[in-house]
Amino acid sequence: MHLNYNFEKLVDLSAAQDIEAGDGTTSVVVLAGSLLGAAEKMLQKGIHPTIVAESFLKASSKAVEYLTEMSTPVDLNDKASLLRAASTSLNSKVFIDISISFDASRFCVPH
């Protein structure tokens, strides 16, 4: 019963990711599974659950700090940069039995 509850929560997490971003459902489940595995190891070592939760919160804040430092501002009026970002993102998808090369320029409406 406990195991089914955990799977249900991972499915809920995946669904929430899909609704929010429309992508990354596999990544979010893999990441959550890794975090749960790490938490389980700490709990088995006798670390109190509150300490584990607080540690994850601190790590999350630090991760946001690092990502903010390494991020690059995007000019939403720079179509070339936006097209490169979209193309990179969409070309990274794995397709079974088909190969798709995304040409973002086909979706631009001329002014």
C-alpha cells in the first residue's frame, strides 16, 4: 500500500509538470526518484526527517542561486535567439523510429 502511494505521488508530480510546462515529465520523475533515494539513505543513517527536509530546502535555494548566476537574459524581441532556443529544445526530444529536424523558421509569421 505504501509503495502504491509513492507511485501515485510520482504520477501526480509528472502530471503537474506536464500541465505547468508541457514537457519534462520523465526528467521530473527521475529527479524526484533520485531525491527520494537520497532521503531514504539519510533516514537509514538515523538522520531526523526534519533535518533531511531542511537540507533539501537549503540545497534547492543554492541550486536556484547557481542557476541564476549562470543564466543568460533573453531579449524577447530577438527572434533569432528565440528560434535557436526553441530549435535546441525541440531537437533534443527523442523520437522512436522517426527522425525529426525542427525548423522553427517555418512557424514564423512575416510582419
